[in-house]
Amino acid sequence: MLQQIVKEITESLPSLVKAVFSAPRGSDLPRRIVLEKGEKMGESLFFVEETRENKAFHRNLTEDEALSFLRETVEACAFRQINLFTSEKEIAFRISKKGKVSRSVNTLSVPVTVKASHNKEKNYLIREGEAVPFLVDLGVFTREYKVVHAKYDKFRQINRFIEILDHAFSDFDKDEVRVLDFGCGKSYLTFFVYYYFSHIRKKRVHIIGYDLKADVVAHCNELAKKYGYHGLSFVVADVTRDTLSSDPIDFVISLHACDVATDFALNFALERDVPYIFSVPCCQHEIGQKIGKGEGDLDLFLEHGLFKERLCALLTDAMRTKILEAEGYRVEVLEFVDFAHSPKNIMLRAKRTGHKKKSLAPLFELEARYGFTQTLLHLREEKQ
Ligand SMILES: C[S@@+](CC[C@H](N)C(=O)[O-])C[C@H]1O[C@@H](n2cnc3c(N)ncnc32)[C@H](O)[C@@H]1O
């Protein structure tokens, strides 16, 4: 029966746009392999992303190489789930422990397209030139729907955010989506996410964006009203202390929510067992304010300001990751956009598994040794 899959791959290769291998049979295998058809410098290629231990590795294959790779991977029977996509349909194979193969075919409501280039900018879910009027009001598009030059980085970041969200979304089967955005600011992301779920994914959407700034929040509410975006609202709130929504939430998102505001976003998600978290932290100042030498390996990084600043930012996010893992989330740490476009480019993408496994004790020891505090750790300590 594996030969049947190989045959189907070989026959469908000209129209194959994507193949996904998941549910590996061994812990030494990648957790997921995605091949996507694309084009680079006029050459037809497959872009391969292998995810191992929460890190993504990339390479490109020619069509012949991709075919050999696909055949070998199927024949090795290393993955229990194989999904093939042409532009209109998805063919899913599930291979049982005993090697029995089940096959199903779904027609896609949103066609999968060939990547124009390996350059992600050309593969945006919301493209330059698309008539998205709220982007004009937000100052991202000109009236001709061209990206305003000064907003190009923001446009790139938000499209990338949505692209990452879109990957996770394949697991999501509810008709209604509830999202909270912590530190939404001018709400470029919040509007994009609303548009993505309501217009592209055709879901009923409820999104609340929280921010400290009353004038910005009022403007965003006016825009949501202007476009008849029911279910999109903005609330003035300090997320570190105000009472937030008590409704069930599917996604917590935060993009550059300053310093400990990110910790409160993550804590909210942990408290409420939110299934998905997408958080791009920034301004991780807290640890840097107190950290001191502790007669350990980290001392090496504390002698020069630049090393210290980067260490503290990374330490903050590494601790947040450990805490999320300890509390039952599978976390992937992604480079969200190129460092050149934004140095605040690490995303924590977390999915709730419910398997609470690790102790927080080593993190408390680290804190005590180097004399700093980390807000999420202490918020979680209060709950234990
Ligand atoms: C750098 S901006 C990012 C805005 C937006 N997410 C984006 O990426 O365009 C950070 C925002 O977080 C908000 N913020 C910071 N601390 C906050 C808090 N404790 N509660 C609510 N909002 C907060 C700020 O007012 C600001 O608008």
C-alpha cells in the first residue's frame, strides 16, 4: 500500500504544490517535514522545512530530488501521517502501527498556491494591491493599495505573523474563533488577524485588543465600526493588573508587548488553558535591571553592556519558554522575521498539550544565583 502512495505522488507531481509528513515513528526523526513547490530565479523548486526539536531547518530541492526524497520518505514508512496538496484538493494518508493505510480526499475551500519565490515577502496572505481599506486608514497602504514605504517592515512582520498563525490553523476546526491581543497599539496586527479569520478563513470572529492608550483604542474602535467588523473591539486596559475577558479564548497573541506585558499575556493563557499562543516579545528589561555576577557561567556575559543586554533578552524568553513547557505547552521558538528587518524577531509559538512535565525549580535557582527576578516565573509561583 505504501507503493500506492508513491505511485500517487509520482503521478501527481506536476500538480503537487505541497506535501506534509507528520506523526513520526521515532524520536530521532523530524517532527514534521513540509515540502512546498515554488520558484526561484526562474527555476521550479521544492522548499523543504524540517522541524526538529522545535527548530526549523530549510533547504531547496529540484523536482527530481524532491521526487526521490518523497519516495524514500514514504518507503521508509517513517511517518504515520502524509498530506498531499494539489491546488484544489488534499489527499491525506494515515498509516496505522500495523502498516494499514487509510486514504481520504478533501476539496479545499482556499486553494493552495505555488510559492512565487523562496522570498516570503512574495507569498503574503494579504498582498500589496489587494483592496483592504482598513490598511489605508491605518496608514499601511496608500489609496492605491500600495505599501507606504515607511510601513514596509510592519507590513512584512504582520504578514509573517499571519502566515505562522495560518500554519497552526490547520488543526483548528471550530466555526468561531476567539482571540485576545495584548498591547495591540495601533492594531495593525489585530485588524489583520480579524480580516484573516473572517474574510479568508470565513469564521465567526471575536477579537479584543487591549492597550493602555485611550486615544489609540478609541480610534481603533471607530475603524472597526466604520468597516462593520462586528466582533472586533478594543479596550483600554493595563494587562498587568486589570480584569480581562472571562470568555473562553482560542488564541492569545502579542506583538512587541512591552517588557512584562508579555509575561501577563502568557500568564493569562496559562491560567485559562488557552490552546494557542503566538507571542513576539520585546523590551525585555526586567532581568537586566537586577542581574549581577553569580560565580557561574553567565558572569562571562555581564562584563560588557551589549552582551549583557542580549543575554538578558534571551534569558527572559528562554525562561518563558521553559515555563510554558513546564505548564503543558509545546513551544517552538521561531525567527519571526530576518534580524535585519527587526532585531525583536523571536516568536514563541505554543500549543497546549496538557502534559505538565517539568519542574520550575532550576529557574528559581538561576534567579537566586544571579539575583534577578522574572515576572512570569513569579506569577506561576503564586499559583503553585
Ligand atoms: C511596541 S507597541 C506594539 C503595538 C502593536 N502590537 C504592534 O506590534 O504594532 C507596544 C504596545 O503595548 C502597549 N502596552 C505596554 N504595556 C502595556 C500594558 N501593561 N497593558 C496594555 N498595553 C500595554 C503600549 O501602549 C503599546 O501600544
